[in-house]
Amino acid sequence: MQRKASAVWKGSLKEGKGAVSSSSGVLSNTPYSFSTRFENSPGTNPEELIAAAHAGCFSMALSAQLGNAGLTADSINTTATLTLEKLESGFTITAIHLDVTAKVPKADNTAFQTAAQNAKSGCPVSKVLKAEITMDAKLES
């Protein structure tokens, strides 16, 4: 299985502009720039897309882990907060924190926490990232 995405950049780092696209068409010449990446201007950036990918991947991985335990979630809500820092070696993704809230009928907190930890370490996006990955997982009743 392969997935493809592409990016085009035109101009200098600070004044230039880019666009990202995915083969599925979900992203189609979606603009990004220095200001959307480093100055919090409205628009997307590679780090936001990584955070979205991590949140989506983790949520599916948690659903699978819960299924392995004979449980089905009514809902899993995950927010991934990515930290990008300027280090001596340059800009680096240093951490991602996952905030997870799930409604899982018949689940006890121990089974839920085990499933969440397994999902965090087993999610393919988690595996590809070198950053420290932390998590707060809450089971709602």
C-alpha cells in the first residue's frame, strides 16, 4: 500500500508560497506559506497536517485495540498538539501530546488505559515520529 502527496513551493522562504495536494484529492493545491507555518497566520502547514494524521491514526488504532478487547466505542475524540521548536540544529518537532476522550460502553478504566497505551505505541504515525509522544486519555461514562 502506498499513499502519495505532493508540494510545490515558489519563491523565497519568507515571501514565497506553496501548495500541498494529495492523490485522493482531499488536499488540492491547499496553500501554505512561511506565515502559516511560523507566524500563526490562518492556513495550514506541514506540522498541522502531521498532527491531523496522528490524531486520525491514533483514533483508528484505539478503535482496533478496543475491538481486540471485545469493546466498541460510541465515540473517540482525539486532539494532537504538535510542538515545533527552534533548536541549535534547526526547527524540530520535539513533542506531540494526544488528548483523548472516549465513550466506550461496558469498558472499565484499566481496560481502556491499556487499549489507549497500545494504540499510542502501535499507531503507524506514532512509529514514524521521533518526537516524544505523551497522552491524556479519559473514559467518559
